[in-house]
Amino acid sequence: MKRAIRLIPALEWPLRPVLGIGLGLAFFYAGVQKYLAPYEFAEAILAYQLLPKVLVGLTAAIFPPLEMAVGGLLVLGYLAEAWGRLARSRRTFGESLPGGMSRRTSLLLIILQLGVFILVLVITMARGLKIDCGCGLFMDRQVGFGAIVEDLFLLGLTAWLYWMESKDVPESKAVLESVIPGRMKP
Amino acid sequence: MVRTSRDLFEGRKIKALWVDTMNHIISWKRDLFWSACLLMFVSVIGVAKNWHLVSSSFRGDLDTLLEKHRTERRQSEYKGIKTVTLDEAHALWQAGQTLIIDARHVQDYQELHVPGAVNLPPESWANLTDPPKIAGLSRQRQILIYCSQESCDDSLKLASKLFNLGFTQVMAFSGGFRAWDEAGYPVDTGS
């Protein structure tokens, strides 16, 4: 157990970009699917019977490019960090670039989106509607516990990534370094 | 009271924790600002790209637009598959000569279905020649397939698969079980 705990910080660097890129690719792919079929996505939103019809078109128009943008920026942000580390062997290179900023912004938007998805799924299940989920990577899946558990897992993962990113904010490090010298040194 | 170096270190730790928390909050607010900027940017792009959909929705023409696109898509994706209306489906059921297939999931079928319908859920479509419900059927047998509602494509998907297997009299009831149930036609429960 102690050995496993010691391994977590060692695995953190490769684990964060790998999970972050995986999450970004999943969101990008899900966004592309909906972007290419906006009318089918609008039908999927209508089936939930939650939004007034006036807002269905707007929601169907905004969500797909949003998913693509946050997914793409997340992947680019992590690639920028990985490139920085490989090129300069500096641990914090990517964090001071727009890469770090794009990662935190994307992660925050993913958290907000997942929160909305979970809320919508729970309400739909509570109302007893048996409709296609129109969510995630599998458009044909029905609303159910599987989709909620998947979104909760993704929410946990995204929250962890965001928290770890926030810990790496450069000014936070500088302030902490001034309070306790040597605390932030690796 | 004498302050030891340990007390000072503890004090610094508490201060560091406080500063750390405050920085998280500052960072969170700044990220929220950039998130709002990104959201506005993609909103402009999304609305511009799908202006027809957005404007139809605002005008109250969304149903007509979606119906038009659905029909066009189905005509190109499921060429050659005959569709029937609610009245036609009811007449076929009353005549009793047509095999009615429920293409919804097992749970939905067990809850309620058209009387006499057999269930072929999507998970059983991978090998359609295996299910005993289909294996011994004449290829000229009249078959009517339905799924959950107007917007679902499963009845057409299954009809297309059966058509490709050589069944020539396959039809899809586009209104689905919802239209049947809402019309007040008989329903059955169980398997």
C-alpha cells in the first residue's frame, strides 16, 4: 500500500497528459459526430422534452462546436506541455504558455457540460422517459444508469485534472515559494 | 509564551495553505472568464454555421424542418423500404396475416407492445439468420416492423437488414409504438 502511494506522484506526469489527451479526444470526437448531424442532434434534444422548442435550435448549434473546441484545446494544451518538457527538459514550460491556460479553461467548460449532462440524465430517468441518450461516443445508447455512471466518472477525472492544473498556476507557485522557501522545488 | 521554530513553521504552513486556497479561487475566476469568452466565440461560429436551424427554431418551424430533413435522409439511407401510416399498420394488424416485429429493447417490449408482435431487439441483429423467429420464415412473408417513435430509425434499419436477407415484403411503421399507443389501439404486456 505504501509503495503504491509512493508511486502516485511518480506516475502523475505521464498520467495527466495521457488522461487529458484521452478526455480531449473523446470530447472532440463526440462533438464532430454532432457537428456533422445537427438535425439529428436537435431531434435528440427534443426527445428529452426539457427545453422549449425556441431554444432547441440554439442548443443544437452551440454544443457540438463547444465540445470540439474544448476537446481540441485540451489536446493541444497537453501536447504543448509534453513538447516543452521534451524540448527543454523543463517541468513547467507548458504551464506558462497559453497551453496551460487552454487546459484549465477547457477542463472548466467540460466540468460545466458534464454537470448539465448528468442533471439532464437524472431528470429524464426520474420522469421515466425511455429515449436515445444522444450523448457520449455512442449516439444509439439509451438514457440509463450506464450513461450517468460514465459521466460521473468523467466528471471525477476532469475535476482531478483541473485541480492538479490549478495547483500548477505560476503565480500560485511564486507566492508559495515566497512563504515557504523550497516548498515548490521538485 | 515563547514561539519555537516549530510554531513558526506551523504558522507558515497555515499561511501557505490559505494562500494556496486563495490562488485556486483566483485561478478559478480567471478560468471562468476565459471559459465565457470561449463559449461566446463557439456560439457565434455554431449559430452562423447552423443559422437555418436556429432561425427555424425561433420562428416555431422546427418540427417542419426536422421532419423534412428526416424524410430526405431516410429516403436516401433506406431506399426501397416501404413505410406505412398508423391506419395502414392498424389495418394490417387487424387482418392478421402480417408478422409484426417489435424492434425495441426487451425491457420496453415486455412493458407494452402491439398484441402478437415478436421482439427482435437491436442486440440480436448481428446474426439475423440465427433467431428462430426469422429462420424458418418464407421470404415472401409480409412483415411489419415498428420501433419506439417517429424519430427512431430502428424499424427502418431492421427492415433494411431483412430486405437484404431476401425478405421482399418488409414494411416499416414510421409512427412507432408511441403513435399506436396514443391512438388508443390495443396493447399487450409480458413476453
